[in-house]
Amino acid sequence: MLSKYPESIAIAELCVYIPIFILTVIVMIRHGFQRQLGWIYLAIFCIIRLVGAGFKIESVHHPTNKTDTEWSAILQSVGLSPLLMASMGLLKRLLPGGVIGKIITNRATANSRRSRVIQIAQLPIMIALILCIVGGTDESGSSASDIATGKRDTKIGVVIFLIIYLLLIALAIITMKDVGNAPKGEKRVYFAVLGALPLLGVRLLWSLLSSFSSNPSFSITSGKPLVQFFMATLEEFVVVVFYTLAGLTIVP
């Protein structure tokens, strides 16, 4: 069914991300609109998915309109950016300025370094986001040079996402030794990030295959919807649910 009707995936995303967006806004209001808390990036991700689903539905009903197809593909490709930033932001809660950071003093220097690393990592994530958007736009161009340049930019962007993902794993492992000192609610935030890592890995694998593989099944614009659903859409949804529930269940 999903492989025959891509529109059904887009409709499902609308049904899922509208209530999740509302819950995410509630979490942001409860915890404050500080960027480092991570949930603001979930709200951005929900908006991206809702707009992308709208373009996808339009592209199904108006297949001759290349703009709808182009932006549907671009917005699908940039989903990793806000999810990685959200993961980094939630990990930062466990460092100086976060809950554990206020409790632990003997590890302040090491934690401060980790906090700076997380802050600096936001820059390459934004660069990768821009590269994927520009690359997706160029790939939809008519000239061979634009298409080649677009594919190159997209590949660079995805490789940057891979590096940031590996950095996120390393930071999560290093932070593990501090989690025992955290309040119960903050531990749930950490374990939500930990549980999201393999899902983000599958999502990243789909992006790598879409960019570097010649298998048409992984194409962003014309690939198999069933492959995209089980390697990208489903993983994104579960990660967002993990982070939203973590935000709803802890005391601000």
C-alpha cells in the first residue's frame, strides 16, 4: 500500500506531527525557550515535516509541478539537521549550566570542554543543512553542471552529518559516567538520547545510500516509498516521540 501510494505517508505525517508539534510547544513553554535545551529543534523538525508533507501531497496531485517535487525532496533530506541539534541540545542539559553540571563540581573543566564541543558542533550541522538545501536545488536544475554540483554538495553535507553523528555517539558514551548523579527525570533525557542513537544511525544510513548509492530504491525523489518509510520516516517519528515524552515527564 505504502509503496503504491506515497501520498498516504505524507497524510500520516500530517496526522502525527501536528499533535507532536503541539506537545513540543508545551514542553518548550514548560522548560523555557533556551536553544540549548534541544526541544526547540524538535518543533523546527515538526514544521519541516509538515511543510514537506504538504509539498508531497501537492506533487502527487500536480505531478507536472517540479517545484513541489523539488521541495518535498529537499525537506526530506534535511531532517537529520534538527534531530542532531536536538540530540546535542539534550546532552548539553547534563553538562555545565544543565542539571548535572550544577551538581558535579569536580568534573567542571572536562564537562566545560564537552559543552563547548557541543556548541561548536552546531556550526557544521548548519553548514551541512545549507549544503543539502543548495545541493537539492541544484540537482533539480536542467544543466549537467548544476546536477553534478548539486550531487557533490549533498554528498558533502551528508558526510558532515556522519561526522557529527559519530561525535554524538562519543559524547553520549563519555557522558555516561555522569548520569548516575542526575535526578531521575534527567536520566530519562539521557536514555532517550541513547535510545535514539541507533534510530538516527538507520536514518543516516538512508541518507548515505540516497547520496552515494546508484540503487534507485534509495532515491529521494523517485525511490521506493516503503524503503523511505522504514529507513527514515519511522525512525524520525520514534526519535521525536522519545524526546517529547522525556520533556513531558521531567520537572522543569
